Amino acid sequence: MKLIDSHCHIDSDRYDDDREDLIKRIGEELEFVVNIGYDMSSSIESLELAKKYDFIYATVGFHPADLKGYNEETERQLEQMSGDERVVAIGEIGLDYHWMESPKEVQKEFFRRQMEIARRVGKPVVIHSREAMADTLEILDEYMDVAGIIHSYPGSYESAKKVMDRYYFGINGVLTFKNNVKTKEVVSKLPLEKIIIETDSPYLTPVPFRGKRNEPGYVKYVAQEIADIKGVSLEEVVRVTNENTKRAYKIR
């Protein structure tokens, strides 16, 4: 059974020299990937990739550190794009209090506006939350009819329990870092049925390639680490997390 990468950025300029080779490897090694939009241009590129390759799906949205291009026109464009069958979610959206490219209240406004898009079009969301878990959970609770994935889950198990009825939790290469005790503990407690595997390529490269460019095929190292932590077979991790990803994105 082939793995799925639920969150990657293969439109990144870090793949400009060998993107076709990368996409060929994805087609050979993985069941599919979801390429994640983070501003208008990346959302457009994600959809173009998804229309060209049947093993690539797209999301569209504005990352909280990339809100400068967000306005009423781009919001209408996002909503129009989200109606395409190759677009499986609105994202990545949320809050980022680390980079603080926009003030907190501005981030919250555009987070809510994109949650409203998801509500209107009936699609899940991909949530980015960095150093902002309390505010993220507060806003998610305003949209009890919206579900999705909290990408690169940064919170505690106690926080996860608050939204576990509606959200899955993205786990990536940081799990393989020896000093990342927090994520290992969260994974040990989370039900396997609520975990989704991702790479966030080209970022967050797992051991043994840490420090180099990440790519979707490296999901296998994340899957193996989850299997080791939970004391189950790799095959079980692949089977369950693949089902989770398809369920979260409503892919059949």
C-alpha cells in the first residue's frame, strides 16, 4: 500500500530545477499528495498542478503570514476556485503569532473570513497555528459545522481533545527529531484514527535527511516513527492514516 502526503508545497521555487523529476517520483511512490495554497499565486499554481496530474489534489487559501494580497476581489476568486472538484479544502489558513506579519486582529479577521468560505462551499479547512493555539481553538469553536486538519499540530493532547470530534492532526518530520519530546508524547496519546501524515515539503525534513530539502516521498520516515511510538506495524499506520486523509478531505 502506497502512502499519502497530506500537505506539501511542490510549487515551491526550491523545486524549480527538478520539479518534473519530483512529480514523477510522487506518481511512482505515493498514492497521491495534496498541494497546499498559502496565497493567491500558490493557490492558482496548486490548482493547475491538480488539473494536470490525477495524483495531485489542491487547496486554496491565504496563510496568516501572507495576508497582504487578501481583499474582497481575491476572496471572491478563492471562493470561485474552491468550487473546482480538484480543490479539496480551504487552506492553509489560521494564525501565526511567531512571524507576526499582520497584527493579531487582522489575522483573526481573515481567518474567520476564510472559515466562512469553507462553510459556504461545504469543504474542510487546513489550519495553521503557531504560538496561537488558544485563539485558534476559540475561532474553531465558532464554526462547529466546519471540520478539517490542524497542520503540523503544535499543541498538547489536552488541546487536541477539545476539537477531536471535528479535526484530524497533521504529523510531519519534526516527529523524528530526537529532542522533540512534546510531539512524540502527543502522538503516543492521540488515537491513530485521528492522525494524518504530511511532509510540509520542502520544509521540516525528517531524520535521516534533516537539514536538506524535504520531498513528499519522505512521508515513509514519519510513518515509521509513528509505528515505533505506537508499537504497531508500518502497514497498520499506512492503512489507517490513508483512510483518515481521504475522510478528512472527502476524497473517495
